[in-house]
Amino acid sequence: MQVRTAAGGLSLTELPLHELLGADLRARCASYTDLWRLRRFTREDVFAFPAGEVRRRHPILCRLLGLELPELGSPRWPDAGAAGGFAQLFRAVLLRKA
């Protein structure tokens, strides 16, 4: 978290969006690669479900395709080339009266 004094008597705070929202980065979801694999074999449009729901809906495909279903904070989410997990890609900027 960075705190700076801005002009006009304001303080600026920059922090990861997941911290502002209080998101649990241990939650598991389908990664971009998992979604790509699933979409080749099903007609469902949306797979943005927690890992348990993906496994419940597609138990055989999960095993057959070896889906990772990584944690949100994992570098493997949203894709294998991501420098940080999906949650770490977004930042929040807060302005407050100093």
C-alpha cells in the first residue's frame, strides 16, 4: 500500500483491489486455460464458477482434461503467462481529505 499527499489537502492511497474488497485469494476457480478446454467440449457459455461448482457440473471432463482450478492469487490465473494472479492485476486509488 502506498500513501502519498496530493495537492489540495488530499491524501492518495494506492492498494490492490482485492485488499479493498477483502477477497479471499485462496478461492479456487477455473483458469483461462481450464475455461478454454471446457468450452471445446460443452455448450455452456459461462464457467466463472468456484472450483466445486465446475467439478459438480463436469466431473468427468475435470478429470479427463486435468483441470487445474487454481487459487485466485495464483500466477497461473488468468493464464500461464501472467506475472501475478488475476486479483493482483487490478489496483484501487483512494482519495481522502487529509
